[in-house]
Amino acid sequence: MSNISWRPETKLIHGGFGPDDKTGATAMPIVQSTAFAYRSAEDIEAVFAGREAGFLYSRIANPTVSAFEARITALEDGLGAIAVSSGMAAVSSLVLALAGSGDEIVAGSSLFGGTYSLFRHTLSRYGIGVRFVHPRNPAAFRDAIGDATRLVFVETIGNPKLDVPDIAAIAAVTRERGVPLVVDSTVTTPLLVQPKRLGADLIVHSTSKFINGHGNAIGGIIIDAGTFDWSSPRFPHLAPFRARVGQFALLAALRNRICRDFGCCLAPFNAFLLNMGIETLGVRMERHCSNAARVAAFLATHPKVAETGYPGLDTHPDHDLANRQFGGRYGALVSIRLGTREPCFRFINSLRLAKNLANLGDTRTLVMHPASTICRDLNATERLAMGVTDDLVRLAVGIEDPADILDDIERGLATL
Ligand SMILES: *Cc1c(COP(=O)(O)O)cnc(C)c1O
């Protein structure tokens, strides 16, 4: 049922799968089955051999999960997608599918904390080197790419720094050097930007955030845009997959090697919650973005706020680029600086509506102090590079009535 002529808001609801053939159910049922039975040994052999399509075991593929993959594939105009247990599973599985011991990756330095920790601390134990470069400097990416580079990784809007890389300019560099460009589009979702149009070869989302939208299921997904030629000499380990499935080589390696062997499968029940949550992503993102724009405008002129970060403000250094790249919408993340750590804590403690927790993309407005929480493992230099000052508060603006969000923030600032 994937109809690529539909517009994104329609694909959210009809893309990838339609009513169930047998029952007419419009909500993709939860196929809560570990394995799938075949009538004959010949039949199951054919599926194991890849001669016939079919489900075998839910660690590798499951109908409820496949429906979610199909919908995201339609939204990103991809070749295919693999849904996994979390956003971090999406990032780590993709790196492990492309890079091995002795290889390197290149990453923009403004990254989600978990991704930074994976790249900075964990990958080196598996022999994978990482070069960090300033995400606003496409030439730095060119300099960092060498023969050992297996991928380049950036986020659409750095979190919590809220800086915006020029994806098309970086894609021009990665194309010239023959390296796939991976874009983490979690905070922009398929509605604010289709990274493929800007030249991304692979897209990852933490679907725990806006795609789920209600703060009730962890998940992640990897999309192959279908633009990179996997016969590249950088990826000899994909040759057997290419021989079997052609341009689906990476997706096959991900599913039948990485996800099968590391076991990072998405549970069918979580896929059900994601399939349901994504249907309202269009209206939610509109409201998230308009509420965040109002919050940012309010904070930008408030005397107690030293600095407000939001790509939608025309004072933001990346405003023009963000405007061009994301079609006049700028997401739900807003940061403020309050001078020192003490007023940050007082502000957070005085909020009643905004919830103090480590998440974003929930219907609820969320607030947190990154330096003492999600970024506490970073050292001083790393924090500085990632824009995590001690006086920074991050708001993930929800979809409540904006007047109530502003009242709450105003009350919090009045205590300072
Ligand atoms: C949350 C997040 C992740 C990690 O996702 P999980 O689902 O929490 O594992 C990765 N990238 C970005 C940009 C995120 O916001």
C-alpha cells in the first residue's frame, strides 16, 4: 500500500500498510508470536534460504514491526528500513554494519549524549576510531575523511546545542569522497525534513521521541535511502550480500547479520504503539513547533534569561539555514541560559506543568538541566564543544495550550 505520490501527512496514516487482508482491521494488529509455522520442511527451507519471503522468528522480522518499517520507508522515500529496539540500537547497529576493527567514522561533534558516548568511549574498545569535526564546517569533513572512513554521521539539529549542519554541503563532500552520509533526524522527524532530498544515504530515528509521540515506547529505525552503491571498495564485507540481493545489500546485512546476531529487535507491542502514535505526527509537529516558537519568542525578551537558543529565532546563527532546510519549522527544543547552575535548579523546581525528565518529543512539556543529567559523563572540554554549559536548561515544548506553558515558565522565572 505504499503510494509514493501521497504527501507526508497522508503517508503517516495510509503509507506502508492498509486494512488487514483477512479481517479488515485498520489498526495493524499486534502479532505477538515468537515464531511462525510452515507446513513442510521444504517450505521453511525456502524461507531460510531466502528463496521465498516469510516470517520465521520475531528476533529477525515480525509482521507488526514490518508494517512500521514500511510506513517509515514510505515517509522517507527509502529503499527499505529496519526497526530496532531503541534509537541507540539504530545508531550502534548501523555503525557495526558498516565499520569493523581498524576502520574509522567521522561525526559532527554536536551530538545526542548517548551517541557521543558510544562514539567517544565504546567504539574504540571494538577497534573503531572516531574523528569529531565541527558540524558547521563542511571542509572539516573533507579533511577528516580518509581511506579507513566507513561513514559520516550528523544530526539535523544538535541536541542540546541546537546548532544546524548544512546537510546538503556535507553530502556534497561525502559523495565526492565516496562515503555514506548518515543523518539522525530524530528531532526533525520525516515531516520537517526528508534527509534523502539533501543527499543523506542513510537516516536514523529514535522513534521513542516524536514518532511515538506519547512517551510510552522505546524504539529506533534505520532507513537506507537507496542512494549509495554498496559495491564500493570500502565495504568488501557486503559483497556476498550484494551478490544475493543487489542494492538491498546493507539492509540484508543489517537484518541477517547485525540484528540477528546482536538481537536488538523491536517488540511487536512497541511497534503497535509506534504505528498508532505516528498517525498523529502531522498535527502534533505543527503544534509542537508553533508552541516552541511562542515559548522561544517569550524567553528571548525576558530580562531573567541571559540567552535563548532556538533555530527559529532570527538571532540564531543558523536561522537562515534552518529555515531553508526545514521549511520554516524549527522543532520543539528550546534552550535557555540563566547565568549559573543555581537559578536553573530553582527554575526547574518551581515548574508545575513541565515535567523534569530525560526525554523529548512527548505530548507533555519537558524540562531538564543537561550538565547534571544526560551530559554529566562528559568532561569540561567535551561539554564546551557540545554547548552544555552549567547554566543551560533545555525545554522540549509539548502540545498543551501554549498559554498554560507560558504561564508555567513565567511563574518559574519569577522565582529567580
Ligand atoms: C533520544 C535520541 C537518541 C537515542 O534514542 P533512544 O531511543 O533513547 O535510544 C538518538 N539520537 C537522538 C537525536 C535522540 O534524541
